[in-house]
Amino acid sequence: MHHRTTVAGLAGAALALTALAIPGAARADEVSGDIRITKVVVNGGKNIVLGTTDVKTFTIAVTATDDSGIEVGNTFPVMWHTPLPNGDSYGLVMPDDIAGTCVRRSVTTTTCTHTLKMNPRIHPQDNTTAGTWTVRAHALANDGDYITKDSAAKAKVLRNSRLTVNASPEPVKKNKTITVTGALTRANWETYKYAGYTKQPVKLQFKKKGTSTYKTLKTVTTDSKGKLRTTTKATADGYFRYSFAGTSTTPAVASAADYVDVT
């Protein structure tokens, strides 16, 4: 246990805000005493996916431990993308509720869950901030020990994707050729519109009527506008769809199914 003179709760919160609000360039962790941050979970472990208009609400849960216990209301996370040489940062997101909702796991350990909101027209700055973001977290113990962990967790913030499909003609004679078109688009955080995702591999898949599994027929590459077009033989009644595996900046997505009646 590390003893300090007096650190009131409000002083601890102020320390957290000062230390965390301006990430700037990466720096070493700040630790006083034997307090530790043992776990940080962003959005329940799932990627944060942003479109062009809707605000995304998510959580960051910070678990900290100290032999004196953790002072409730004094864990504080922020999430950010890029440190700049002048000390500024891109994409800083702070909690709506500074205190969070805290659950004491034991005499020594507490988990505080904080709610944050990310606005695609404010926080991403531009398309270059899609990908990995960093969480910095702070915690204060009942005996005055404190920690600010510079890189407490990583999280993915991705540009939302959409995928369409259309198989024609419908109905079609057995073993005749059908044309399957579609388009892969993703959110643009600079124009606030969806635009074609070019030169991406997308799987054309088919599920025969009465079965439960899609089978991949071929891989098609999107053109310069994100459009898809290919042909295949109509062998049986069933459902066609396109499926995109995703990238480091864009989530996986599958189109709705298009049923084709083979006569």
C-alpha cells in the first residue's frame, strides 16, 4: 500500500480530466502505489461501426484493483485516434457520465462502466481515422494511489458498409444463364454519403431451397464505382447473395438474399 497525504474525490476526478483530456503524443504510464488497471473492455468487445448520420452510443468498462479498494467514481477512460507532434489529437471521445456505473467485485476490485457517444460528423475527423483507436484510462484508490494507463486498450472504429444483390431474369429456365449484379458501398466521413468501395473481392454465394447453408460459387471484384456484375448457371430454386469479408477499416457485410425460381 502506498500512502499519500490527502487526495479528495474531486481532486482525483480533476487529475483524471487533466491527464486524459489531452492525449497528445504517446507517453509513459503514471503510477503511484500498488494500484493496477487489470481490464478495459470497449463496446462489449465488438467493433464500433459508424455510418454518416447516426450517433453511436457505446461503453468502456474499466476494472481496477488496489489493496485499499477503488474509489467509486474515479475511474475515467477516453478514446482517441492519432497523436500529433504539437500535442493535439484526432478523434478524442470522452464519457457522458464521468462517474460511470460502478460494481464492486471484491474488497479490492471495482469495475466502472462509462457511456460514450461517437458522432460520425464530429469525432472521426476524416476517413484516415478509420481503424484502430486507443483507450487511455485513469483510476484512483481509496488510499490515494492512482494510475493513468496510456494505452489501456485498443478498439476498432470502422466505416459502415452496405451490400446489395439482384439476380435476373426471374423466373429462369434450368441451366440457363443468370446475371447477378450488386454494389458494395461504405460510409465516407468527409462527404457524409455512401460511396463505392472499389477493387474489393466479394463472394457470390448460393443457398439451395430447403437447405440452410450458403455455398460460394465464385469471387467477384468490385469495379471503380464499387459495382458487381457476374453470370452463373441457374441449376435449382434458391437464394443468391453477395458476401464481403471486410477490411481493417470496413466491417464484413452480406447482402439480403434474392430468390430465383428455376422452372
